[in-house]
Amino acid sequence: MNIDYKQILNRTELYSQDIFSFLRDMIAIPSESGDEEAIIQRIKKEMEKVGFDRTEIDPMGNLMGFIGNGKHVIAIDGHIDTVGLGDPSQWKHDPLTGYEDDELIFGRGASDQEGGIASVVYAGKIIKDLGLENDYTLVVTATIMEEDCDGLCWTNILKETNLRPEFVVITEPTSCRIYRGHRGRMEIKVSTIGVSAHGSAPERGDNAIYKMAPIILELEQLNERLKYHDFLGKGSLTISEIFSESPSRCAVADGCSISIDRRLTFGETVESALDEIYSLQAVKNANAKAELYKYDKYSYTNYHCQADTYFPTWLIEEDHPVTKAAVESYQKLFNDEPIVDKWTFSTNGVSIMGMHGIPCIGFGPGHEDQAHAPNERTWKSELIKAAAMYAAIPNIYIEKYADKMPSITDNSAITEE
């Protein structure tokens, strides 16, 4: 198929105001994790308006919009839940109006990551308008509860539906760069147990907080010697929360726990990360316990969602067919070389690629540093650029790279030592 890339770019400009208006509509709908029903219905309505062939909502509540019925299944994913608004006084504009100027659109979810969904829905319209359907089925997934438990949505999509794409484009913000992986993560709880006594005679008890103190110091030191990878960088950990229990404020604490945000570089695993904690002398001295937190909530459809809070590292090679398809799409559209890099934070790729071996590539409007921040914003020029990429990638892949794909069971072909 001969593709006129100028026509794709012209169409993105033609529909730019529709993309901006659609994004502002989404921003105006509160959609924190677990409360996404209204925004899912709004996106479904827009998919139907622009001509998607069909839409489905899975048992968990994720929306899937389909274009075409070819044998090569390609998915483009964006989560549509957001974090909360934080301190309203830190916002210059109402975070739920989608305020815009000539360059920017402001509001919660603008970059993270409803902007990606706005772009890909209109990429679907461009594909239909220009007759770019080929031997592929494009599935656009608007996924839920990612902010609470990244990747769980895709674990359930793969469990509850017949969808098994050849690869997935993740529309999380990349500043319109191409991202091919990121570190994994774990949410770890470390606990110490003491013996309570009256606060007037602390020598009668065994203070669990004091037992935790040297553990905290040794964890800070552990962070400095964690494994390093040339592309993904160093593993890291930080203590994010601390809790204690006692019968009263006039008593020795008989329990203390901390939460650890552990980022895993390539080659680190859940077992190795826990072993490193258990090897600390202070942990041994205190007979402390280290364990993963459990995620256990219900989605807006009342679907029971459960998972360990372990989210694996993933990475595809620079010369992988999916990476090449994205790079070539960028070159042909913009007559320029893309920057190929990785995310700092975590995405649904932890499940799609990390757990299930389906290759992922990232390209999205918006910037990582806008995620979860007050005055979150995205750039109109990037929304337009992303829509063009999402319209172009499927055909580039079909025409040049589909027959070069490694088996997804061959991990050496889709990961990097």
C-alpha cells in the first residue's frame, strides 16, 4: 500500500480542534481509579462518532474500540484514570475545565494520560478517512485503574477476552519520543514487632520504632549499591511511608512498619529484591518481616481486582521490528530522526510485556514531569504529532516488519541482557 504521509499530516491538522475539544471534555469528567464509568462512556461515544467498526467493554470495565478485521492484531493503549487533584490552591487554572491557550491544554489527565487517548481516537478516524486499513485489526484500549495498579487492566483483558495483540503501542507521555522500556517496581512492607509498656517506664517494653531505626539507615545505604543497567539505569529504593501502633500515646510502640518504593532495573527480580532486604544485619537483628503489599479492590463494574504489587521490568531491543516500525513511521512523517529512550516511571507495559511477553513500544503526547503535578498540561502540537504516528505505525509494521517478528516465547529476542 502506498501511503501519502502528507495526507496523514493534513488530516491531523484538519481534526486538531476536534482532538482538543475531546480532550477538554475528558478532563472535565472526574475519573480517579475506580470511578471511570462516565469517562469510559464518553470515549465510547467519540469512538462511535468517528467511525470505529465496533466497541466493547470487558468485565473489568476496560473499553476496546476496533477498526478492521485483518489477521495481524495491533493494540494502542492508554489508561484513562487519573490521580486526585491535590491541593487546589496550587492550581493556576481549574483542573477540571481543560483550560487552553494557543499552545497548551491544562487540567488533571492532560499529559497523564488522556491526551494520548484523544490523539489515538482521531488517528482511527484518519485511518478510516484515508482508507489505510490493511491486513490488520487495530484495537484501541482505554484502560482503567492503572494509577492504582499498573498493568492489572491488561492482565484481566488477556484473561477475560480473546485479545492477544502482536504488539502494543503505549500512549503514556514521552514528549513525542520513542520509548522502548522502563524499570519495574515493587511495593514492599517491612514490619517490626515490639512489646508495649507504659510510657512512664519504657524499659519494661521493647520499642518497635527503635527496632526500625537501624533498618531505615541500612536501607538508605542499600540504595547506593543496587544493580545498574546501561540503558535502564540503576535500581533504586526509597521509604515512602512509616506507621506505628501502640495502645496509646502514653505507651511503648508494639508495632512499626514502613513502605518501600523499589524500582527494579534489568536483571533484578522480586526474589532478589526481598533477599537483599533480608540480608541486612538490622533486619536480622530485629527479626523483621518483608513482604509485598496486596492490591484488592473492585472496579466500577464490581469486578474483583487482586494482585501482588510486583510490576516487572521490560525492554525491547533497538533493532526489534516494533522499534524499527515506530522509528520509520517517525522518519517518514516528519523527515527527522526520533529520540529513542525509556520512561522513568511505570506503565501498563509491566503486564503486557513484563508478565505476558507481548512487545511494547511507547509514543505519547505530554511530558513525564507533568504526571501527578499541579498545573498539569499538555502541548497541542504533540497531540497532533501523536495522532499522525498512531495512524501510520500499523501500515509500516504490516508492510515491512510483521514477517520479521520473533516468537513471543523467545525472550532473548525481545529483551536485552
